[in-house]
Amino acid sequence: MASSLMEARTVWSHVQQARERGAAAVLAEIVAVEGSAYRRPGALMMMAQDGKMTGTISGGCLEGDLFMRAEPLFAGGRPLLVDYDLAEDEMWSLGIGCKGRIKVWVRAADPDGAEGKWIARALVHGGVLAAELPEGKLVGWVPGEPWPDDPVLTRRMQAAWDGAEAAWADGVYVRAWRPADRLVLVGAGHDAEPVARLAQEAGFQVTVVDPRTAFNDDRRFPGCRHLVTEARDLDPEAHPDLFDAYWVVMNHHKERDTQALAAAFRFRPRFVGALGPWQRTAEILAGLGTAVDPERVNGPVGLDIGAETPFEVAVSIVAELMARRRGRFGGSLNRRAKLHG
């Protein structure tokens, strides 16, 4: 899943575009899932009165029905909590057969309303929303503000900010929009280009570290931040944003990889992966002594998909990053009853 904050920014930009062309819009958000479903709580989309949509709450099977249910809201109707049974043989089923059940909160997307004003603030650095459903009476928090006086609600909101999945309980839905995770890609070779591109599509903010000005630039790595320097020269005080990041080292140069792995651990990384055979990486780690924790270095980085080409290797690497971001280790979904269980 892409960063929820990045998804929200995209969805809200289309809400504003709809307003500019004179079309009312609604937001639809998954608030609860039982069993198997295409997306998880927190998935967000917008639907405009003129039929334009952005985002998705399913694989395309629910959006048409949801648009019809949402039509009264374009004229000022009240918020809805729509319950979809995705089983194949239930009375009110849509015949999809996904064996799950989801609840979708649908409400007007009003930039001037209470939620709209909170969204404008939260889109900058993220935040946490708590809302009574379906009417949507809300409590919002953004970094730098005090938490609510209610200790129970505060615990739920803090848990969401710390990474807990969006959840609906006792009539209150709590969801966080967190800033995107950062990937520090050390090495700007040709095989790093698809890694950077796919990682951005997967919701990572990518920083490329490489001293070669002809390689580390926007032409080859569009949308990335460029630190045109040796990894050994990265100063933690000057780059606090590199802490708690995912690091992938792929210089194809043993000394630079050695410096990069040492640098990664100065920034308390969330994940460290090294390209190349484990024997090579183990030799590097042995020379670094206590400066690194060998048990936390993943090498060769990536999932075992038989990758050979640079694109295939990039898919393998980014797939592992996505899995680790969600506390998974990869593997086949074959015969698994629940996609996200």
C-alpha cells in the first residue's frame, strides 16, 4: 500500500479539482473489514457528481454500486455507513464471492467543513482522525498539537499514529495518515533506477546517495532527493530525516558498500539490505566489527522470485521492502483463506 498520506493528498487534490469545475464530491473510506477483502481499513476514494472518481476501495467491483448509493449526498444528503457482504451466496450479496465483509463510510467532501479544514492541516505532515460514524462528528490531531482530554480515545489515536491499523470500535473510527516511509538508496547505477521508480510507486520517499553528479540527478532519478556525497560523509545531525529509514546498498563497489553499511547504522535504520551474494556481504560485515549488527543486515536483499534483469531485481527488492513494512516476510498466497490475515 502506498503511504496513506500520499493517497490522501492525491484524493483530496481531485476533490478540489471537482469543486473548481462545479461538481460536488464525496469521500468513501473503508472503516472495517471481516474476512478477505481487496483493501484494508483506511482505503480512501472520492467520487464526483460528474462521474469522475479517484482512488479505490475494491478491485473495481463495488465502486459503481457505491456511486449510486452516494448520489443523494451530492445534494446534501446525510452520511452513510454502507455494509457490503462479499460472500457469494448471501441474501444481500453482490455475487462477488470474496468471502469477506466491509463497511464503507460515505460523506460529503466539503473543504469548508470541519473535516475539510482538518484535512488541509493533516495533509502537510499527517495526523490522526477519530470520528463517530456515520454522522462523522470528529476529533482531529496533527503533530505539534495536544492530544484529546479523553484518555481512552487518546490511546487509540496514539496507537494509530504509531502504526496500528485503522479501526472502528464502539461507534468510533480512528485512522492515521502517516508520512511516507523513506528509502535511502545508496548507489546510483543503472540497476538502481527501477528500484527508485518502483519504490516511489509503492509509497516510499526515496533519497539517492551517490557522489557522482552525472549519475545522481533528476534526469535519472526523477522525484527523488539527491545527496551527492559519499555515504561515509553523511552527518546524522545534518540529516535527521534519514533516521528510521529503509536502506538498500547497491554500489557494486566493495569499499563504498562498506562505508554505506557503516553509515546506515549511524542512523538507526528500520531495515538494511545489501545487494550481492551473502559471502561478500559477510566479509564486509566482519571488517566493520561492532559498528554494525550483522543480524540486521539482509543479504542478498530481495525476495526469491528468480530475478535476473534489473527490473526483475527491482521488483524483488521493493517487494521485500513492502513486506517488511507490514511485518511480513513474503511468500506465496496460494490457498490462503485471508489475504491480509
